[in-house]
Amino acid sequence: MRRSTVDSADVIIVGGGVAGLSAARVLAEKKVRVLLLEREPRLATQASGNNAAIFRPFEHEAASALLPRRSRQLLDGWFGPTLLEITGLVLVSHAADPVSRLAAAARSGGVAHSVLDASLLRALVPSLAGGEAHHALLLHEGGVLDVPALTAGLARQARAMGAELRANVAVQAFTQARGRITGVTLAGGEQLAASCVIVAAGAWNASLGDVSGAEIPLVALRRHLIELETRADIAAAEPVVWRLEDEVYYRKQGFGVLASPCDESRVTLAVSSSAPVVSDASAPVTLNDKLQRIAPALAHGSIVRAWACLRTFANDRELVVGSDPRVQGLYWFGGLGGRGMSVAPAAAEWLSACVLGEALPPAAAALSPARLLSAQSSADRTA
């Protein structure tokens, strides 16, 4: 294995997806010596390279609800407005109550939105004709991100600010002594020193914690994306559609649609594992059944391609961003659950403040790893 050009750093970031790259860019701007290590041959090839590129500007009932707004501000400041194609995002339901609750939360958070009844919804989104969606919340600033431009831009800016980003370098474990982080051990046995380690390895976060003696209750789930050729023509201006109950989402892609049945099956990953996630043949069937109920004109489309990707969650489905209370200098950046493109830049700001001992917003406490470890300890005591 080729040695890194440095053998120590202020902060080592494990993982080169949108989370790790955002953290590297934010910390490097603050003159922190950053070394980012990615196990794959290229940056941003796992979850960050296998997603639907949807920018969701609002999450209801979540401590991280307003992170997308700040992420949008950061992205516009870093790259200009061209990364995001604003199509709008409609969150649809067969019932009025879920939409009313979302509208109240969006109003409270100052998120641009409109409530749509059945007639307005059908006029805006003709592909929903004949389906079960009768109520919707339109999020005006939702849309589709240029993910390759985003991740390449983060990497380019982080390097320009002095961060070293290395691909094809597999971290086997992080190392600690007397309750304090000392660095990481690479797969070939080489050790790199750091006073802080940020674990932003997505679906591999939990396995790195397990082998390093700092278990973290994060779960990797397999989800599918499927590109379809359909009989119906979706207008270029039609917004992204996301059903609230029995989740499914779709958006226009080329001459067809890109959709997900939002399926979930647990995947256990070893630290040394880097094989592609195997697709499940039942996923297109599940998607077809869901599309038949919400957008019948899109059902029974021809599959152009289908692939599986990984989404990582905490048990409360909230982000995990902050310091590990057990090991000084250890920080977690995970549990993004498919929301990374919408929240990672702003969450990286919170994480950077945590690393540097700066003031944090009150909402950041709800994302702390401590909440998971406390809940796990309580569960162990009562088991």
C-alpha cells in the first residue's frame, strides 16, 4: 500500500463521501490540518455516488429540520446557485391531517411552501392522475442537485485550503490510549497520528466502532433505486414526488423516471468489506405496486437499470453529529439516512464547532452521539 504523504494531522476524517468532504472543507477553511482517508479508489462512490440527488429543504419533527436551509446558503456561497435545479418537491398523502401537520411545521420554520388540494395537485403533477394522493405540501425550494459537481467541488476547495484527501486508503480501526484518540490504523498495519478522528464512513461507521472498542448503535440498510422508461411523459417542470405513507418517491430523469420504493433491509458490513451491495429482485415488484397506487401511469414501466445503495440510520432516525463522550478526540458524523445531500454542509459546520470548542446551537444536543449511548446503556441495564 502506498504511504500517505503525511503521517499525522490535527484531524483525520475517515470517509470521503459528502459528509467527510463537507467536514474537510469546513475545517480546512478554519486552518485545521486535515487528512481525509477514503477506502474506495475514488471519493464519493458509495452512498454519495448512489443516490437520487434530491434536495429536500425541510424535515418535519426533527432536530435537524432546518439544516437544509443552512446547507443551501452554504452551497450557494461556495459554488453559486447552479448546483441545484429547483423543481419543487411535493409531499403527498391520501389524507389531509399529515399535510396539515407538515404545513404548520414548515410555517413555523419559515420554509417556503404551499398546501395543495386534489385539483391543484393534479394540475401541478399530472402523473398523479388516478392515484391515491389527494393532499400535498409543495416545498418550493426542493429540487435535484448535481451531485458529481457538488462532491468534486467540495474536494477541490478542501484541497485548495490545505486539506489532504487520499483515496484507496482503508482504515482498519481508530486507535486510542487512556481514553484519548491517538490516530488510525490502516489495513496494512501503518499507523497515522492525530489528536482528533472524525468517523464519517457511512455504512461502515458501526463496524469501525466495533473493532475499535467504541461501539455505536448505527444500522446500515439496503435501499433500491430504479430507472424506468414509462408510457407516460413527465414534463420537465414537474416537481419531485414523495409519498408520506408507505413511502415511495420519483422524479424525472432523462426521458423516464428515477424512483425508489424506499425499501429497507438490514446489511451487516465488515470493516474490510468493499464489495458492491447486491440488488434484490423483488425491489422492482415493490416499486411497481407502490406506483400503481400513487401514479398508475408510471407503473409497469420498463426497467432501464436498478441498483442497491446503503442508507445508515440511528434508531431514532436522527443524525449523529458530535463528540463521543467515552473517548476524547473521537467524533461521529453519520446516520444521515439518505439526507446527506440536503444536510451535510450545515451539519459539518456544527461538527466543526464541536471539534474546535466553539458555541453550538441548542438543537445540536439532540444530534449528539451521547443520546444513543445513553439509550443503549439503559436498554442493556433493563435487558
